[in-house]
Amino acid sequence: MLLTILAQKKQLVIPGELVAKGEYDPDLNVYKDGENIYSTMIGIFESRGNRISVVPLKHCYFPFVDDIIIGKIIDVGMSGWSVDINSPYLALLPATEFGARQNYPKRRETTQSLKVGDLVKAKIIAFDRSRDPLLSARDRGLGKITHGRMIKITPSKIPRLIGKEGSMINMLKKESACSLSVGQNGIVLVTCNSPKNEEVIVELIKMIEQEAHTQGLTDRVSEVINKKLRGVKTGKA
């Protein structure tokens, strides 16, 4: 029987969309009807060997132009860097978007500027699903990250971590005296002078991620801050 992949790898698919035909093995978030395999949710299409699956969009980062992200350098090339942005899509940061020479930067310039494993804060300047996201780190506040603790959370929970008009993230910064840099791809960088404060902030970030859908979250976060950062007794057992 002829095996046919109808969706492209890393393509965004919707529920009921036909993604493959033939003797493929349906894996996560797809179902088989006869020889046809359909997606059961909005997500990113993946095929590995004979297995077909869809990665839920809420569990991964889908890039949008102008998003600020935090990524990790995974490869160095002649003209720039490949960047893992916590997404099915691998991003490209051209050397000309990082301060190297505008015309034909030398490989030495790229390897000296950023190496594999380095973290970088950048902005997505182009992405249309016909090619991988293009990054820039030329704006103020962007560039190589030299210190901080990296925390990864579900990208869809980032708005709750930030809060309305920045209320949640500003409260965390103010009460802990820590610096928090948030990428819309689910990567958070925490920098604190106090190891104790750092541990509390990491705990709170994880708490916000896990309880983002619940009511009264801000009050519970404030209670933890009072207890662990201010040393105020809450009156609860």
C-alpha cells in the first residue's frame, strides 16, 4: 500500500485535518479511519519513522513576529547561529543581526561572539511557516545572556506569569529584589543576589504555572511572599 504524508513536518494542523494515508502507526493526538489518519486537535504535525503524531499547540511555543524569546545556541555557522527557541521550529540568528560586520562576517567573528550552549535574548523579525523563524538581537535589552538561572514553563502560561499590565511579574521583582527576564517562548531567566530569594521565586514561578487556571492565585502568591520573603505569619496552620 502506498504511504502518503499529506501534512508537512512542523505544519500547524487542526482537528479533523487529514495528515497521512497508508500503513502508518497513529501515535499521539491522531486517529485512524481506514487508511486515513486525522488530527484530533490544533497542534504541530510530527512524523518519525512509521509513527504519526500531533504535538498540542498549548504545550509548545508557536512563533509570532515581534515576540521576544530566550533561546539557546545549538550550532554556529559562517553567517550566523541556529537557536533552539523551545519550539518545533529552529530559529536562525544572522550574524548581521547580532552586531557582526554587515558584509560577509568571518566564522571567527561568529564563534567568538556566541558559542554552542550560550543563551541569547532576541526578537522574531520574520516567520511565515515556509521557513524557520528569523531572529534579531540588535535592539536595546537584547543579546547574549551572561548570567541567571533558566526556568522553563508552558508557553501558554506566560501571560499569567506576567499578569494584567505586568502586575504579577512586577510584584515578584519588587518583593524579591530579583531580576526576571521573560521570553514568550516559555523561558524565564531569574537573577538574584540572594540564593534564598532565588529559590522562593523559582517556587512561585512553578506555582503560577501549575495554578494559572485557578481563582485567587494572586492572593496565594502574596501569601507565600509574606511568609517566605517577608517572614510574616499568615495565621494559617
